Amino acid sequence: MLRDHYEGRRTGVRGLHSPGRFRHGHFSESLLFGHLAFNDSIALVNRYYCGVGSFYTNVTLRGPDGEQVIAAIRELGYRAFVADTINGLTLICEQQSDTQDKGIWHTVASRLSEKLACAALAVMNHDDDFLLYGLYQSGRLVDEYNSCPAYWNEVEQAEPLGGDPKMLCQAFGMPGNHVDIDRVLHTPTSSLEDDGEDEFVFATERHAALISALDWPDVPYQQGFDYLTKERLDSRWHVVG
């Protein structure tokens, strides 16, 4: 099933995956999941065996501690799962953001960033086909990114749009490398006529490479509210609301 799903995406078979964007490639679990920690790898394999890509939306704040973040979420009336703060980074999976309505998840990031006077990075992965982010500073949108802006128009190949590597590195690098970040953000997803392998077939691969280029610690960056409602939570997660 996983092989069929992968080949379906690469050959553009509708019904297995979205608009015919991929035509070449060979399946390899190590290629798809080798860069992930064991638990994340298992979770992704399970999702692909279900015949769908990943859908998740989350916000990471930098600066405030976990107690401050939880208090802010309560005051704003949100319902969310909040991960333990690691090296100043706190990841939040808010319930309504998982609808993937851009207006909602951007607003959540903006309000939290403004209330806590900090940087916020809101990320959305849609069906493993494209990755979006919005970078906020004290409530103000300062950078925005879309790995495949022409996705819904079924354009055969589209260059990523937006994404300021230096600004992202300054806000969330630990310390990060803006040259690597630029490569991750602006490498096109698909190569329809070439026989060579794409560097990023799935949005999870691009997201993983971005986290690596930022030098982040072990933050559960590929989680969303809906996924967490179906999993057995460990002690690093806090339920708010």
C-alpha cells in the first residue's frame, strides 16, 4: 500500500494523491523516513499505509516558558496540546487550526505572538503536498512561505514563494544556517521530465530538512491537534482548555 501510494504520487494517479505532479521515482523507506527519529518514522509509516499524506498545523513560540504559554492560551480561550519547552521553544497544536483554514492558524499565531511579545512560527502541511509557514514578531506578520503556490491550479511545476532565510534564521535559528535554509525553502518540489530524484518529494521531508537547517532540538514539529487526540500522550504534552 505504501509503495502504491508513493508511486501514485510520482505518476500522478488521481485518487491516490493530488494533481499529477510526479512521474518518476522508486520507493525507499530509508529515503522517506531515514532522517526522522524512530517514533516519528513509525507514525509517518502508519499514516502512509492509510493511503493519505500528513495533515498537521502547529505554532512554535520562542522565548516564553511553558507556564506563560499555557496561561496565554487559557486567557485567549483556545483549546490545545502544548509540548514541554525545549531550549526556549514551545510547540502548540491548537484545535481550530487543524481545520487548515489559513485565517484561523495565522490568527492563533498572531495573537499568541502579540500577547507574549515573542516570535511565533506557524506551520501547515497539507496532505504532504505542500508546506506553508507564517513568521510573526510581537503579533506582526514579517515573513510568509508557500512551497507550491500553484498547487490548486494544477500547474505542472511551481517555484516556492516567499520565505526569507535570514529572517527565519534570526528568529528561530539555534544558531541555524541561512544558506542551508535558503536551499531547503527554495528547491522546487517536482521535476516532471527529469529522471533525477527530487530532493523533497513529501512536505514532511522539506519540513524535516528545515528543522535540521535551523538546528532545532527534539521538538515534535510534525504533530497536530487531531493526531494527538488519537495517540497515547506521553508526559511532555499538556492539555489546555
